[in-house]
Amino acid sequence: MSKGEGAARPLPLAGVRVLDISQVMAGPYACMLLADLGADVIKIEPPGGGDQTRGAMGFKMKGPDSMGFLNMNRNKRSVTLNLKSEAGRAVLLRMAKDADILIENYRPGAMKRLGLGYEVLKVVNPRLVYTSISGFGQTGPWADRPGFDLMAQAMSGVMSVTGYPGGPPVKAGVPVADIGCALFAIYATLAAYIGVKSTGQGQHVDASLFDSALAFSVWDISEYWGTGKEPEPLGTSNKMTAPYQAMASSDGYFVMGANNQKLWQLLCNVIDRHDLLADERFPTISLRLANRAALEQELEKTFRQRPKDYWVDTLLAAGIPAGPILSYPQAFESEHARARGMRMDIDHPIEGKVPNIGFAVKLSGTPQQVRRHPPLLGEHTAEVLAELGIDEEERARLETQGAFAA
């Protein structure tokens, strides 16, 4: 199918209405994923400053919005609404009547105190899928705690296995709890939405950064449950196999993995270290793991003799997985990332051309599209109110009642 034919078909979530009542990262990122797939995502923002990442945090651009905001809010419409006012809440309830999905990331209990919790909205719209994203979930002794990615990484065990043995605590370089929570929230939200098709009933989806970070511990907790030994940080190494890590060359580090017997034997032959095949410390994976430090030392005796590019090319030519360690600029500017469309420029009314991260998955029949630039604060308030049947007179009355002002 040609690109043009695919683009002519409706996107998978065309016609799905989503209310995005979230800020910062996990919620906005989750809603952007839905928007990229065709959903009509209406971002409900507090008047005045809007989403915190617009200006209070992030990397400033020419206009009022940060690069972080621009990278997580494309394909959405923005409506400013003061949910602390009775008039603002009344408008949201009207919007919820025709919505399919609502995603919020207030502190647990906050939406309920506003009169906008799931128990209220499911009466207004029984088919609504109401997704709550929080640091620690809606239940449990930690539910009321403020939660950010750092706390989730620390309290889930992620930081206990990140870094090098004996070193200080290190968090993962990317916000794995935030982005992981967004992904888990979306798969559950879409599953619940599909369920509405057969049952007619929506439900409350409870997603948390803490649970999501725990869910990433498949290998690590398996080690503990299987052996009773607490997992520890290993740097770039792997607890299941060796050699599988970064190695030092004559001009820096590269990564490689000979993680089965066939590749191990091939590696020793390719780098002309046949002596390692006869070494009693390394004949099996379990022994190579037990003697990991000695194995690394022996291999680096050879790898330090030539530059990293030589080893990457040599190992790949032999069929052994290997690669360079790239910075983010190098990764996004690589010919492969460009071929995969992972760096794209979008048009913005203030910033002009703005770089954005591309679509992480590709759909052959309905390729995702940038249909809307990241919205200016309140850019679509009048448009959405008109769709609700609110005329100028009613809008003026709501405005005097504080629906749209801080």
C-alpha cells in the first residue's frame, strides 16, 4: 500500500474524544499517544499558566512554551478551564457527557474533592473510561504521597540495580517510571475502551509510576525469587549472561554481546583469543558470570589494542552484536533514526519549525500524522465551547462566574 493510500484512511482512533486533565509528563505523554493515533484530545488547562511544563519547568524557546511541552502535546486542542470554580466544573461535566476517555493525574482524592471523581462522572456518562495516573496509585498506605519519577525509581527498586557496584545511588538517565506509566496506562485505557463496545460500561483505570516501575523488574525480581539473592548494580553488564556489556577500546567504549555459546566461540575466534576457549574459568555461561571481572579484563587486553569503530565493524561483520555508544544528538541525527522518521520538524505559529520526536511505532495502513501543532494555551476554548452548544451570551455569563479565569 502506498503512503498516500494509507493516509486516506481514518486513523484508528478517529472519532474518539479524550479529555486530558493532566500536566508535566506521564499524563500528557499518554494523551499524545492517543492523539497521534487519531483521537480528538482536548487538553484542559488551568487559566494563567496552563500545564506546568509550558513555562515553570522545561527548556525555554522563543515563545512562552518550553521544548518539553512542545514534545509532549502535539495533535491536541487546548481549553482553559478553572476547575476550582463551579462554572468551570459545570463546563467539564458537559464535556464529559460526550467523551470516551478522561485522563487525569491529580493527587489521589483531588478530583473527588472537586466533585469530578469517577463516581460522579460515571453517572454523567456510564460509558466513560476514566484513567487516573498518580505516583503511588489510588489505594494503599503511600497513596497520598506526592510522587515523581525519582521517588518511583528509588522506592520501586530500580535505583538499587542502577549504576556500578559500590557506587552512590544512580537513577536511570531517562524517566522510566513516567514514560513506563504512560505506556501501561494507555494499554489499559484502550483495553477498557474496547470493553465498552461489548458491555456499554466504562471503568476506572488506576495507573501509578510506582507500579509501573515495579513491573519493569521482570529479570531482577526473578533473580531474587529464584535464588534469594538481592539483585545488585552491574554497570553495563547483564546478570543472565556474559560477555554482554560495554568494553574499553583504545579510544573509548563500545558495547557488544556474545550471550550464548555459539557467539562466545565465534568471538574468541574473531579476536584471535583461542586461549580463552581453553581457559577453565570461561567454558560456560555460568562460569563466565562467576568470573565476570576476569573475563572483562582478558577481553579488554585485546580490545584496547584498536579503536572502537574497528571492533564494532569487525564484530558486526562476523555476526556478533555490537554497537557504538551514541549521545542523543548523534542518535537522532544517525542515518537510521532519520530513515525511521524518529526526528521530524513540525510547524508552530510562534516557533516556526520545531523538532519533535517521531512516532515510535509505524502503522502500514494508517500512518500517524501531525495534524495539529502543540496548542497555545487556550487556543481552542471558543471552538470547543461552540461544539458544546455554548453561545456567546452563555460564554460571557460563564466567564463572569469564573469558568475561564484563575
